Amino acid sequence: MTHAAPGTEDDEIYDIAPQNPGLLVAAGECDQPTTGRDVCLARYRVDGPEHPRTG
């Protein structure tokens, strides 16, 4: 398990999909204080850490 914090503790992942060999993409919602609920995507390596080009 890894931690990524694009929003607050109310963030939710709805789906995870394989991208390239060794990468996963997680899609969901992030609770942003200034804009409310936003769509968020995060890319991870299969060994856990967030991919360095996510952002």
C-alpha cells in the first residue's frame, strides 16, 4: 500500500487499470478545498511508489 495525497482524507479510488508493463493508473475523486470534488488520476509502479511523472 502506498499513500498519495492529491486532496484530503475524503479522496476515493473508483477504478484501477494497467497501463504499460509495470504501471497502473488509478482514477477517482479528490476533495479539494477551493473547487470541491475533482476527478483525480494517479499513476503507480506495480511495486507501490507513485510514478515520478505523475502530477
